[in-house]
Amino acid sequence: MSKLFSIALFIFSGYIVSIYSLSVPDIDNNNISFNNYRGKKILIVNTATGNAQANQQFTQLQQLYQQYQDSLVIIAFPSNSFGNEPGTNAEIKSVMQGTYNVTFPIALKSLVKGDSANRVYQWLGDKMQNDVMDGKIKRDFQKYLIDRSGYIVAKFDSSVSPISSTVLNAINNY
């Protein structure tokens, strides 16, 4: 009985996880370690090449990355969680790099919502892990800004342009 109580206490006591302890495979199955981005701001975006907003979003994300690449890294997380990314990793890479000239890191295609979401999106969606918010994902091209200390400081809906004053102000102020 006491072992069951100990397990329940651990589950309900919460545990904060640093973003810098996380890593995910990139589109080529190499490692993206968030620890490599200490001291930089990180913009995490779930993407879908089949989404109606893909052209605008990818073009503007690349513009943003070029403008701020000394202080900001953008990491794309391709996902079919909303039915707009049916392609394989090779097809996604071809479209993102060939059509949209994306040069920022691209993670391996994965789920971004539900119990099977990738580890980064589990972290984003759970205040007990990230110590800031329950940042549940609602659609493609939702964006999360992580500050230089590894905390979520802003969440932007997919309708928010990556180069909008709202996003730029958040990047400049955190």
C-alpha cells in the first residue's frame, strides 16, 4: 500500500523539466539537442506543407530566421496531427528546403497533440513540466517563443504572422 501511495505522490507532485534536457530527431534522423541553443531564443512551430497558410508562413518564418539568426533559432515540427502533412520526411524536406528555401532546423515528422505527441510538445502542453502554461496545440503553425533562459514567454496562434509586430516585439523584449 505504501508503494502505491509513493507512486501517486510522485505523479501528483509535479516535476519541472528544462527545455535544455530535451532532444528530438531532425528530418535526417540526426539529433536536435535543445542544450545547443542555451543563450538563444527558440521559436517552436508545428508545420504542415499541405496547409493553406504554408506559403506565407514558411516564407515569413525564413525571413524572421534570417533577420534574427544570431539570437534566435526556429525549429519546425512537421506534423499530420491536423491532417495537412501526409508526406514522408523526404517529401517534407524537399518542399520545405526546395520550395520555401527553409534553412532553419526541421524535426522529424511527429505528432504534436494527444498522448503520443513528441517529447517537446508534451513539455509545451504541461505546466507541471514547463512551469509556465498548459500550452495545448490547436492547429498548424502555432508558435511558442522560448526565452534565453529556457522559459515559454509567448504563444502565438496560427493566424499571427511570423513577422507581425506582435511576434517581433516579443522577440525583442524577451
